[in-house]
Amino acid sequence: MQSATTSRTSLWAGRIISGLIALSMTFDGGMKVLKAKAAVEGTVKLGFSENVLVPLGIVALLSTALYVFPRTSTLGAILLTGFLGGATATNVRTQPQFTLFPVVLGVLAWLGLYLRDPSLRKLIPLRASES
């Protein structure tokens, strides 16, 4: 009975964490695709040309969509990791005080997936099996 409760709790914790990541990345990607003033100014301030904004937004949105669907969630997590790795590198170069934010998002993306996907937990066990 205890393992069923833990499993259900892990599933919902993973869904909530993954949902927060999906909301954050959808907001970020949407702002880029719509060329919101803040997104344009921020991108230019970071040293990128304004014309990379929409492609970056599309990559963020597609990676997030893949992350949300169970059949493609691992691929989505890998792509989000790459996207957030680029954000981390950019922040290290231009805004070191914000370096931790994309790292935390990446860790939470994998934590959410780990908690909601039993096959990932089987592939990467955090503790030895009891049998």
C-alpha cells in the first residue's frame, strides 16, 4: 500500500513540476515568437541579432511540446537541456548573476520527468533495488 501511495505522489509531483516548466518555457517561447518588446530588447542586450528571436522561440516551443507528451518527453527533455545550456552559456558571458536560473530550470525539467516516468527511474535508479 505504501509503494502505491508513493508512486501516485511521485506521479503528481512530477506532473506539477513538469507543468511549471512547460508554462515557463511556453511563456518564454511565445514572447520570442510574438517579438514582445521585452524579448527583443533582452535578446539584443545579450548580444544577439533580433532576427534570431523567432527561431529561438520556435525551438523553445517545439522542445516544450515534445517534453509535455509522454511518448516524446525524453527527447523533449534532452532538447530543453540543450536550449537551457545555451542560455546558461550566454548568461555566464553577459549576466553572471542570472547563470543559476536556466540551470535550475534544466534540473527541474529532468526531476519532473524522472518522477512521472517509471522507465526513466528504471534506467537511472537513485538507490539500489531491494531484490
